[in-house]
Amino acid sequence: MIWFSRFNHTNKVFLFQYPNLHKLFYALKGVYTLPYSEIENLICSQLILDSLEEKSIISSEQITEFKDKIFLDMKENADSMAVVLVRDIINNQIKNNLLKSKKSIADLTEELDRLLNSTTVSLDFESVKYEYLTIAEEKDYESYLKKSNIKGKLLSFANSIFGFKKYEDKVFLQMRNDEQLREAFIKEYFQLIGE
């Protein structure tokens, strides 16, 4: 998040994994959001990969190997990835639905039951797992970036396949030195800034 403040010192940027949430936050608070749950997903976007390939920093073969690796990982770890996402959804539901009843213990109990029953964990899990497996099977890279939340793993794959110590440093250096990439990045992900 600190790095993004360099684009515009007056606006905050947050990452969200839920589509269209950015429109609500922008309208309500002037907070800009991106469709990714992790910054590493953003710096592995196709825009960045294409730029690094164009500058001969990485090859198309390496990009293909990288994507094959992440899709295989998603397929092999769909269960654990789905558990993490369902857990996060449940935690958000609990955080955002504080109990309000003050009338009676019966009302409070009913409100708690409604909250707990609103989450159909097994159904959510199967749905999320199916979505991950579909993304992996179809090799849908953009959906992978939007839906995955595997802190550190994506950068580890990038480092090993692209041969970098720190992929993110290479990306940030490239963005500092390449005005065309910086402008394309801002246009793609920060369209509302300055409007």
C-alpha cells in the first residue's frame, strides 16, 4: 500500500477480492480499491508480465512455465485455498454483523442463530473449491489473480521460474524506469484517481 501512495499522495488504495466492491467504497469514502486480494497478485498481472517480456527481462516460455506452475498448485491445493476463502468470508460476516438486540435474551439468541445459520459453510466450500478447480482447468489467469490468496507463494514461484532473488524489486524498478508501463498501469488499475 505504501508504494501506491507514490501515484497520488491524497488517495488511499486498498485491495479487495470481491468484484465491484471498489465502486461502493469509492462512492462512499473516496477509497480506491483493486480487484485483487494481495499486492503480489497485482504485480504479477498480465500487463506487468508482458512488459517484462517486451524488455527481454523474462521470456514467453518462462511466463508459460510460471502460469502452468500456479494452475497446477491451485488444482493440487483447491481444498486448502477454499477453506481459507470461506474462513475469510465467515470472519467478515461476523465482523460486519455485530449483534444489536437489547430487548431480551430470546431476541439475542434468535439474532445469533440467524447470523450463524446465514453461513452455509459446506455449500460455500464446495462452490469455492469448484470455482478454483475450474479456474485451474481453464487456465484463466485473470480469474486466478482475482481469486487466489496465497500470500508469498506467487512471488516464490516468480522468483524460482524467472530467476530473481526478489521479483517484486525487479517489477518496482521497471515501473520506476518505464514511464509507458507506469502510465498503462495507472490507466488499467487506477482509472478513478484524478477524476
